[in-house]
Amino acid sequence: MYELMEKLFPICRSITGNGVRQTLSILKEEIPLSIFEVPTGTKVFDWEIPREWNIRDAYIIDPEGNKIVDFKQNNLHVVGYSTPIDRDISLEELQQHLYSLENQPTAIPYVTSYYKERWGFCLTHHQRQKLKEGTYHVYIDSELKEGNLTYGEVIIPGETNKEVFLSTYICHPSMANNELSGPVMATQLIKWLLQQKQRYTYRIVFIPETIGSITYLSKHLLHLKEHVIAGYNISCVGDERAFSYLPSRQGDTLSDRVALHVLKHKHPKFVHYSFLDRGSDERQYCSPGVDLPIASIMRTKFGHYPEYHTSLDNLQLVTASGLQGCYDVFVECIKLIEKNDYYQVNCLCEPQLGKRGLYPTISTKETSAQVRTMMNVLAYSDGKRDLIEIAETIEESAKNILPIIEKLLEARVIQNLNNGVLK
């Protein structure tokens, strides 16, 4: 994942354009990705696909002839969707088009203007303070044209047409945690899923944030509402600081229950946010009338780490270890979604486990403790509680009780009603 991130990091991405295409083309070398284009002007609910933006170069030359702000050195130096310009201006006029962070003087901020035409440059506050009076030459070689919004999709068929939906975004320039940790995580999960035999169908999308999810929903909403039983928005999953959870709007979907259970047992110090803290594509997936069961599992949440939306969100902030830790959580969540069935004991009163080799034939004080978890599983296998509820009730990890359930199924002590989320 980290090596793929290093490969993608230099690309200048936006909500449209060749940077998105280049990113998807690289991902397609890793996974069976289908790529789609949606033309400028297409109506998508209350929005419209904007003109496509591409940029080739940009810089500022100071009065001494020095190139002081250079897009080719860092693509955050240009305000996203800047219109082209090539002229001399005064420092006073230039200042009206500059963006810096006084409280983070060494960081280049990430600034965009997707839906109102303007031009601008971003620079460190230290750089800005050194600007002297005089004439500056500003140059942005960009274009806004009738084009397309581009997105990618992978569908992995399962035994049923019920779906798990994973979404990540590909619209930010060179930032590591807020941008690239999501796509590389989703790519690795796809590679793993392709090696598994899954009950559910998996739908994974790589889209521009906000306008991309709105576009995708406008094309697939009825299908998604009918088939999606769980899913996650994948963003900010690469640092090593914390684990975070952002619920769906409803807060009680299968996605929420799975994420909370896994995090509670795997990373109990995780930060539990409210849907009021939303900020990514969960806004669209959980909006009224859409109401998909989409939650978010993250490392440090977007907007809650100091490097967010700056040049400090770089390849030093994200680590291979941080990515691995979050990947392990997603894999465990997917496994739990796959196994979350309802179970029912096949006889009245406690079954005779000894004759099935599931209980010691000599009863001592120690033997009851050895099988206490098994007996607790049986006590709540009433066909009304799914695996997660059983695990929560007996205060055990679902991961730990699954081997017990498999033994009980093999011995035909319980049956899998196989109606859980499918009913």
C-alpha cells in the first residue's frame, strides 16, 4: 500500500481531469477497474457536472526574476480549478490572490474554487512575509473546458446479490492521509477479496469527493437501496495516531454494529464521533431519501489532525504500519459481515455436549469454566439474536466465538437460520 502511495503521490488530481485519469490508470494495473466518464453539463440531482480542469504549469516570478512559487515543485501551490493567467501585477494585487496559514507558517494550504471562477496561489506564510514591493509575473497554464467527470468501479460477485459497498475518493492533489490512504487501502482490500469466496457481492468505487458520490448515486440509487446491506467510506486511514469511528446517520445499521464491535475489542481507545461531525461522502450516502448504511472507520479523522489539507500531509505522516493496522480492522469487519447470521439451538434445554465430544465427561469445578463461553453461546442461540448481539451479550469478541459456533454447527447442536441481514 505504501509503495503504491509513493507512486501516486506526485500526481495533481482534482474533481475532474487528467490527474484523475492517470490515477485510475495506475490503479487499473493493480485491480480489475472499470472506468467511466460523465460529460460536463450532466444533471445529477441538484448538481451539474462542471467543466473539466487541467493544469500544465504555474509559477510566480518576483521583481528580481526569481521563480518563488512553482507548481512543478509542489502542486498545492495553485488554487484548484484556477483559471489561466499570464501577466504582470503589483504586490498589492497579488496579495488578493494569495493563501497562507499564519498559524502554520511552514505549511502550504490546500485551497480550491470548483464552482466559482478565480485564480490563486498558495504558499507558506514564511514565503509570504518575505515578499517585497514591486512587479510580479503570475503565470497559470490551465484550461477549463467541456469534458468529463471520471470515476472507477470494481464489482466482485458473491453468492448472493446483496452487496457490501466501499467508497473512496481520488480528487486531491499531493496529500497522503486525506487523499491517497483511502484509494490504496481500497485497492488492497480488493486484492484480498478477489482471493476469497464471499457470500456478498462487493461494490467498490473510486470517485471525486462530493460531486462524484452525488453522480454515482444519481445513476445507481435504486439498485443500491435495494441491494446494499453494509458499507464504509474509506478516508484518512494511514497515520498511527488514533482510530476513529463516524456512524451512519441512523447510527444502528449493520455497518455501525460491526465497526463498533470490532473497534471495541481490537482498539478500545478509539474516538467515537457523531454524525454531526460528518464531512466526507457519508454526507451523500446517508442523506434523507438515500439512507444507505454507510459508516466510516478511520485513523485520525479528517479535520482533526494539524497537517490536514496542507503540504504537511505528506509521505512522512502516513506509514506502512499505520496502513496495515487499519487494513486489519477492515478485513475483520468484512469477515464479521460475512459471518453475521442468526443461530438457533436444535433441542430443548441444554444439549448433551459430552456425547458429542464438546464437554468433558468428568465434571469438576474447572470443567464448567472451560466451556462457559460455549454454554453462553448456546444460551443466546434462540434464533432472534445475530452473531454480533450474541457476542455483545456474553461480552466476548465475535472473532473468538466463531470457532465455537463452527464446532456447534458441525455437531448439529445449533443450526444457521441464514436469514440474518438477508431476511
